[in-house]
Amino acid sequence: MRRFTVPLAVCAVVGLAAVPLGAAQAARATTAHAAATAPLAAAGVSGWTETDASLESTLGAGEGVTTVDPPGGTPYILYRGTSSIPVGLAAAGWTHVGDPDSAAGYIIDAYQNTNSSSNEKMFLVTTPSGATYQYVHTLVSGELYNNSFDAISPDKQWTVSGEWGTVSHLQIYPTPLLNPTTSQVGGSLKLAGYIQLDHQVDDVQGCDFVTATKLLCASDDSTETLFSNDKPLLEVDLSAPLSGSDVTGHVVDLGSIPQESVCSGTFEDEGVDYDPGTGILRLEMIQPSVCEVVTTVYQFKQSS
């Protein structure tokens, strides 16, 4: 959700090219004053082993990441940042793009209006042929205007999205274009239901499905009030695969997302991508202070 303003030239000044970002460190510290009801956090990221890390420009990659697997083509990694927003969409008020997702070569971007009093959010579908369609959701009572991410279920029929701040649910929509109940040329998009969480989460920046009943979500929460560590990677275990109605989600804190930089200050986590073809999990972290021009993309594989 960060507004990017630092010139890219700063990167060279602070010497980011020399940052060592190889294999995972053995463990990263977590705090001991967790709320009594919070799930137990582990050192590092429980169940996942860090295998690599790379640097991307925050301007072009600092909002999200997804793997695109086009029909008959070669899979590729797609990043989203402030510079990814088409001029026409920005002029129409869609000035924030969230963490995207992709299925069957289709790309879905989550767009947020610049006006906090807006009663709409928008999902932009890009087809494998490059055609685009806008699906606009009118907010229901009590819903926030934020549109931080989208995550497409493995069967491609349902899309999960989220708001901002401290919440007890995630939202479920029919996947625009891919779900036959939606228009094939864009239009309105109605809420289908909620993932009712058994533990509150805060400032979720991105999620992705690992299985039909398991999501991984990045929380930008550093208060250590809901969980015992800052910037937690959260696992959400669903009571059933999505089918268009409410399900429950059991929240587990897997540990802190890495925060490594030559600069000190406040980091910001962003996108999450799980590639089922390779088993690679990618987590984005915007570096702090003048180093915010750079986003670190950490790679993980499930621990054996």
C-alpha cells in the first residue's frame, strides 16, 4: 500500500547491488509477548525453507507478483507496481493496484479507487490474447473500499480478496470471466460470501492458494498484538473448498517474513505467489528508508 516517491538513483548511492541475499539464515528472532489467544509462532517460516532471493524495482514490482502460465506458452513471473497502472485507469480514479493472481493464462488485477469515499472496487481481467475487461463491485454495508489483492481458487471458479486494517473475514467473489455466472464482457460483480476467520488478521497485503483448502497470506502487521511476531506469514486452513457460500478459516502464524536490508527502518510486505508447477512460494518485502526503491522477492520451497 506504500506510495512510492524515492528516485531510483538512490539505489546506487546506498550500494544495494552488493546486498548478500543467498540462502536462508538459520532463524529470525520473534518476540515472546504474544496475545494469549494468538496461534503459536515459530522461528523463521514454519514448514517452508528459504531457497533464494532477488531484487526488483519497487516502482514496477512493489505491489504484487504472480506466475502466469499461458495456454501453449511458457510460464513467466509477472510483477505489479505503481508503474503498472495504465494511464486511462489512473485517470478514471483507479490509482492503486494490489497483488494479482493468474489462472489458465488469465490475469486478474485488484484495483482500488483513489477516493476513500468511493463505494466501488474493480477487478481487471486480462485474457491470454491481451483483451481486458473491467468488473466493478459495489460495496455492501460495512465494506471498506480497499482492494489489496486477489487469489483465484485452484478450480478457477472463485476469487478471494481482502480489505485493510483488522478484520475477521476475507471476501469471496465468483471469478470474473472464468466463472460462468459472470458476464463475459465485464460489468458488475457481486459478493458471494466470506471466509470467516477464527482469529483476527491485520493489514493483509496478499494471499495465494496452495491447495483448494489452504491459503498463505502476508500480513503487514508489526504491532505484535494479534501474533507474537511482526510481518507474519499466515496460513488459512478452510473448512471446505470454496463453493460460493461462507466457509470458516483457521488461522495459523507460520512466522515472520524475512526483513533484510543495508538500510534500517520500517519494511513493508506485499505480494504472495505460489506456483503449483514448481512448488515455489514467493514473498515480497519492500526495503525501508531510502532503500524503498527496492523490493526483495524471497523464494521458498516446502520443507521435506
